[in-house]
Amino acid sequence: MMRKLFDIHESEIFLLLSMPYLLILVFLTPPFQVPDETEHYFYARAITTGHIFPRDLDGTGVGGTVTQADIELVTAFDGIKFHPEVKATRQMYEAARQVEGANTWVVQNYWGAAIYPPVAYAIPAVAMLLADAAGFDRLDAFYAGRAANALLFALSVALAIWITPVGKAAFAAIFLLPMSLFEAASFSADAPTYALTALICAVMMRLATSAPGGTRTLWLVGILIAVLSTIKSPLVALIIPLAVLAARNSKKTAFLLSSFVGFVWLAWTVGFMSMDGFSARQKTLVDVSSSRQILYILENPFVIFEIAFTTIRLWWWDYISSCIGILGWLDTGLSRLFYIFSIMTLIFVFSGSIFVSKVELPNFFRWSLFASAISACALIFGALYLAWTPVGFTSVQGVQGRYFIPILLIMAISVSNMNASRYSRSISAATYGVIFLFATISLAHVTSVLVDRYYVP
């Protein structure tokens, strides 16, 4: 029985474990109870009204046009987030099914999501358009958008596992974390972020284990990284391993690819930051000023070390736990025992990934992956120190563990398949056995936590 189980392709195992989990999260989690899902939803809805790109709203924000029905849908579930004592009731769902004003357009601010490009919301927007055309009510269309994002995520990761010759178990374990699945089963831009990161890494690993060539494939990867960098800016660091791969063909190709990705990333980032709405948002934060923060660092360059040490000392457990999974609006934690179990699972899977059949992956490419992961981390902390942290603070504010999920993948595959072992087949079987056990326990625990949080008085 066990032998037949592991004759199934790893991508099929991932789908078998992830799809039921995702569907439960799509429908069990009440609407708008994922971080920033309200703004993500408004952005996707604005696309369905034909207002694809966010625009300045007279200096008061950045957003677009939705409908009165969307406003009422969000209002139906007001009061739940940040209040564990407030439960989702039948009256809320009944009110959500009776919203009116689907033909009444309303200008809505969603500046928190406006930093992302429309492509991050294309899939849920199309799903909602189809649901609208089929005559579904607003609540059912909402669930269609969530389900579409979940399907995009699951199929993309499964395809990545099928493509990559290295680190298949690492892909599966990381994207079966409760936080990965919770974000993917929502309107969050994390769903396309995870999907693109998985595909980009998989194709690069395939290229790295092949003979130099494949210029068209390199450009395809470059385009995907350019898109990804406009969704999650720190992941522009993936141009490092891409440039290393391209340099095997020619330095000119490496330069052109890097320049292209850098230009797209810079154009989108500067374009958003130059909007009046971005300035208006910065003014709502207490004593936050990017220019003054830069001046503070220049005047005190060695304070960087104090900031790094203090940040890790204060927040290390928050980063770990919120990477594994803190649900709701980061107000619904899992049990400490489960977090420890998750850490042990990841350590086992990553260790097992090292000692399986060896793949001749160039060491310089492994180091480039490691360098891109470190660079992405630095960009995350740097960006939030400049744009979210009060001037002069000695710790970085606003960093969440889920930001590191794609980086965790990059780190894991950089050390995968480094050493061959005479027990590689047994190690691989044991690794997937642990992944099966983890996913089963995780689903049971997360379901129990969500039911208790949102439905049990």
C-alpha cells in the first residue's frame, strides 16, 4: 500500500492534500476575514466594472469604482475582525444575500491593495464576472473569486513540483503550511505571488540542471519575475539567479534580462509612490517619513546593526508563528504545540531534501539563490523601516511572517539534492509520509480553530 502511494507523482500528492484543505478554507472562513481582504476584493471588483488601474482619488486615497452592492456585502460582516468574541451569524449571511445596488457605481478607496498591478486580481475578477453573468448573488460571486484564486495556486504549485528536478518535497511542505493555504484561499495577492514564485523557481532549477541555452525560456522567466516584482517588490531579488543562468549563454543576455526586470520593477514602484494618494496615506502614519528615516541612517550608519538585533530579538517568534499560520486578521493563533510540530516537520523535510539522489546543480547557482533570498529579506525590512516605521525606531515595524514564505522556498531549494544517499528512496518515502501526516493534522487543527473562532459562541 505504501509503495503504491509513493508511485504517485509528487504533484498529484500535493493536489490530493491541498485541494480539500483549500476548499474548506474558502467556505469556512467568513468573508473578509483574511488580512486586507476587503481592499483586495474592492480591487478585483473594480476590474469587473472596467476600471482596471487604480487612480488617485483627489489626494484622499488610491482606488477605483465598485458598486453599492459590494459596499453592502462588506458591511454585512463588519465587526468580526479583531474581535474574537464576535461570531459570524446567520443574519450576516442573510444580509449578504440581500444586498442591493449592483448597478449603482461607487468610488472606493483601496490604497493598501493599489500598490499591486491588476494582474494580481485578474483571476478572481474573471471568476466574479462569470458568476455575475450566470445570475449568482454577490456572496456566491465572492466565493467564486476566492475559489478561483485557490485553484490558480494549487495548479501552479503542482505544475512547479512536476517541472522542478530539485526540492519537490520542499515545494510541497512550504505551500501546505496553514498560512500559505489560508492566503491562497482568499482574494489576497499572495495567491499569485506564491504561484509565480513556485513556477519561476521550478523553471530556473530545470534550466540550471540542463546544458546552457534556452534563451526564450530565460526571457519567459524574466517576464514572470518582472510581473512578480510588481506584486511583491522584494522578490525582484530573483534577478540574481536569473542573471547567473543567463550569463552561461552570454553576458549580454544577462545584462538585458536584468535591465528589463529592473526597469519594470522600478517603473511600477516609482509610479505608485508618486501618486498623491500614497503621500496622503503616509500622512496618516504617526511620525513616518522615508526621507527623514534615510537621513537618520546616514547620520548613524552603525545603528543598522542595533536595528537588526533588536528587531529579531523582539519579533522572532511572531515571524515564525505568522509564517506557519496566524489566521483571521492575525487575531486567531494556532496552538503552540502545533507550531513546534510544524517547525519539526519543516526541519525533517528540508534535511531529507538534502540527502536524496544528488543533482548536479552548479555551486555558483546555489549561492545565487541564497544571495537572492538574503537580498529579498533585506528589501522587506528596508522597505518597512522606511515606509512604515517611525523615524529613529530601533526595530522594524509591520513585518509579517507570511512575507517570508516565498523566501523560505528559495532558501530550501538552494540546499536540496546536495548529497546522494544509499537510502535516498527510503528518505523520500519517509519525507512524504511526514508531509501526509502534517497536512492531515494541520487540516484537523485549523478547521477546529476556525470553527471555534467564528461560529462557536
